[in-house]
Amino acid sequence: MSYKNRTYVAFDGDKDIHYYRLMMAWKQNDHTNFNFYDAHDITQSRDSSSEETIKRSLQVRMNESKVFVLLVGESTKYLYKFVKWEIEQALKRDLPIIVVNLNGTRQIDVDRCPSILKDHKALHVSFNAAILQKALEEWPSSYERIKSDSSSGPFYYNENTYKSLGI
């Protein structure tokens, strides 16, 4: 079995891809500490590929991932063909989930969060390099500790954590 060390990022490919590209720019910028090992580097899919082919490619990426990041925009909760399927796959694989609110909300955004995740033990953060880096470093091990206890989600960082990061 291969070592799972990648980050799987799911998002609305039509409306929110620029946020994913911004994450890639943060990663490449020498002036930030933001870094993640992107699962999207494993396989490529074309828009013209069949749904089955795309999902097979996404499964390969997810099988190599240690954490699932969901970028939540205004229409994410309505995307059933791929995004809901990706969330279901992450839940099936028991991956730690980080929900990133693109509107700046620092906890669960009940109006935008897909219903499948509303009570799940997922970490909800705002879209910012510093808090997302903290989440990527800490949430997988925190999730391992809490997943078997009786607490329920959602989880989020308090305001002091954001302040300590200068945001």
C-alpha cells in the first residue's frame, strides 16, 4: 500500500477554480509558508471525458490523499454530479475534511455548506493561506483523535487562533 500524503481539493470547477489557482500561487510564492502536496498532479481529466472516466481519475487522486479540502462557494451545495460524489467518496474513505468558506465565514456557513457535511466532524475555516496551512498541518491528527468520541461536528478555530495568525 502506498503512503497517502496528498491533499484532495474539491470545488465548483466552473465558478471557483480561481480560488484553487490562488492556492497553487500561495504554494509557489517564496514569501508564504503555505504548502500542500496536491492530488490533482496525479492524473489529468479533460472536460470532454465521460463522467465514468472522470470519476475513475478522481478516485485515483483520492486514494493517494490524506486529507480532503472542499472549497465552498455560493453554488457548491447544489453540485451533485461531481462535488457531492467527491464528498461521499471522502466520507467512505474516512478522510479528514476541511471545509473552506470562500465568503470569509470562519465557522460553518449553514446556507452554503452541503447538507451531507452539516453534522460531520469536519473543520470549517475561511479562505486564507495562514489558517488553511494551520488546518492542513493540524486537522488530520486532530480528526484521528476525535473521530471515535461522541462529539459531533462541525468544528472551527476560535477568533484567538485567527488573531494569532494575524488575520
